[in-house]
Amino acid sequence: MNANVETVSCSASANEKIRHDWTVDEVKTLFKKPFSDLIFEAQTRHREFFNPNQVQVSTLLSIKTGRCPEDCGYCPQSVRFKTKVETEALLPLDEVIEKAKQAKANGSSRFCMGAAWRSPKDKDLEPVIEMVKAVKSLGLETCVTLGMLNAEQSVRLKEAGLDYYNHNLDTSPEYYGDVISTRTYQDRLDTIMHVRDAGMNVCCGGILGMGEAEKDRYGLMQQLANQEHHPESVPINLLVKVEGTPLADADELDPIEFIRAIAVARIMMPKSYVRLSAGRENMSDEMQALCFLAGANSIFYGEKLLTTPNPSENADKQLFDRLGITSV
Ligand code: SAM
Ligand code: DTB
Ligand code: SF4
């Protein structure tokens, strides 16, 4: 048997193949399918592993905002770009608990805390660990995104009870250097490996609409799906263009191409939660409905992402009602 193919059992089909050996040409073939065929395949795959009418909801909170030394060309929090983001030091524990309680009361099942760090110092982890423990004790799943981690830091977070670590690949290895110069693609893969080795769930995806070529979208999907284990959660972000960042004037991505990318992610990583992430504020209800049809089954919920706006909880509740979707 091919070592890159593992066989899993599920109720819908006994011997479903989960692949980790995609070629770029195969990814391209998926992207180029007639739209109806692509959506049908994605929806069929989706139903093998998930209830198609359920969407997982996570709430984000920026626990440390701005003045990040990195130069990620999309990010309003880099100290190198002149944006309107207001800098904020690490939030106090009681404020984080308050926000997590609100998120839970509004129906979120996971609370994701983000810090504008290149990588945390060992002493930075202490207050974050207190936050993780407190949020978990409210009955919420926990996720943090703090930048690069080493092996020991990953183990400390796992021992604190952290459920997910978010660290994105962002784009293809080939386009990556056009967007970020202060850390390498390999640095990102190393962090993901440390998180995986520590036994945490991996949340790893990318951003579309950064001026990348079609082949970069194929490359990103290939990198995500050819990991030894698929990330449990795959956030697909549509670039939020922020004034002052180098990508503020990036060309608009065709919405159909974005929906195709969701479908391709669903087909290639059929057991993962594919999250329709940043960028929903600029999407119509109809576009979001097509993303759910293409296999997206997670969103960020609540009117703010880290520093930029997200649809209101009310708007999302109405959309879910219209689509017969329940949140989990
Ligand atoms: N500083 C940490 C890091 O970069 O790993 C954690 C926070 S960082 C803001 C988390 C992720 O948010 C980035 O990897 C990127 O994928 C996404 N992101 C940041 N700015 C974005 C934007 N303007 N539009 C879409 N996604 C964005
Ligand atoms: C992810 O993939 N998207 C989220 C989360 N992981 C941390 C962040 C989106 C940030 C959008 C820009 C902002 O609000 O600052
Ligand atoms: Fe810093 Fe993260 Fe923004 Fe990059 S994406 S500039 S590492 S906060």
C-alpha cells in the first residue's frame, strides 16, 4: 500500500482514502473542473464526514495588539506599516474572561486568542497559560496564535490544556517571499511540527487575494494537504485590505475563484473543518451560502476579527436561519 494513503472508516463508506500525496497538476485539475461538478464533488465528500447543516463557530480576541516586528505584507499589526491600529499591551486576565463569557453566551464553542508577536518569550507564556486555563474552565475549546513556537513552548501549552494552535502557511512556498521577509516558510513548517508533536490540534490555512497567481493557490492547497496529518482546522482567509499595508491595493480576487478554493480544500482535506475566515464582511450572503455549499463548516463569529470588522452576530444568526444552518 502507498505509504502516503491512510484508510479510514466512516458510516458513509467503509474504505475512504485520505490522501497526502497530491501533485500540483491534480490540484489544478480540481480547480478547473466545471463549477457544478466541483461543488457536487465537494458536497458529496463533505457529507461523508459531516452534517452539512452544521457550522462550528469560534470567536476571536486580540490579547496583544500591534507593534509586531514582522513584515507580513497583509497585516495591519506590523510596526513597519503606518496603519490606524491602536497598540494594546497584553490584556488583563479578567478582561479576557469577560470576553470569553460573552462569546459563550452568544453561542461560540471555541475561543481563539491572538497576539501580535513574532514568537513568544518563555515568560510571555505564563499569562497566556492562565488565560487558556480560565477560558477552558468556562467550558469553551481554546485556541491561541502567538507566532513561532519551539518544542518546549508547545509542550507547555499542551500541558496547560490548549486544544488548538493556529499558525498559517499563508500562501505557496514560491510566493511567500513576496509577502513576508522576516521569517521563512520552513520556520512556519517547523512551528506546525512542534505543535503536532506536542499533541495539540493544528489550525493551519492561508490567505487568498494577495495578488498571488493561480499556481500559488494550487501550491498552498498542496502544502496543506500533503502534511503527514491534515490540519484539524483549515482557515481560508480572503485578504482584508487595510490602508497602510503593502497589500492595501491588491487586485480583487474573483469570488468564484475563492469559492472554488473552499471546494478544493474540502475535497483534499475531507475530515478537516474548513473555516470561511477573514473577509466575510465584504462577501454577500449569497457568496457565503455558496462557500457553505462548497464545504466550509466553520466561521469566526462576533463583530471583530483581531483588529478588523466581521459581520455582527445578529447578521450571522439571520443568515444561518435563512440557510437552515445550526451552529455548533
Ligand atoms: N502573530 C501571529 C502570527 O502571525 O503567527 C499570530 C497572529 S496573525 C494576525 C494570524 C493570521 O492572521 C496570519 O497568519 C494571517 O494568515 C491572518 N491575517 C492577518 N492579517 C490578515 C488580513 N489583513 N487579511 C486576512 N488574514 C489576515
Ligand atoms: C486566521 O487564519 N484568521 C484569523 C485567525 N487565524 C487568527 C485572523 C484574521 C485577521 C484579519 C485581520 C485583522 O483583523 O487584524
Ligand atoms: Fe506580526 Fe502575525 Fe501580523 Fe505577521 S501576521 S505582522 S507575525 S501579527
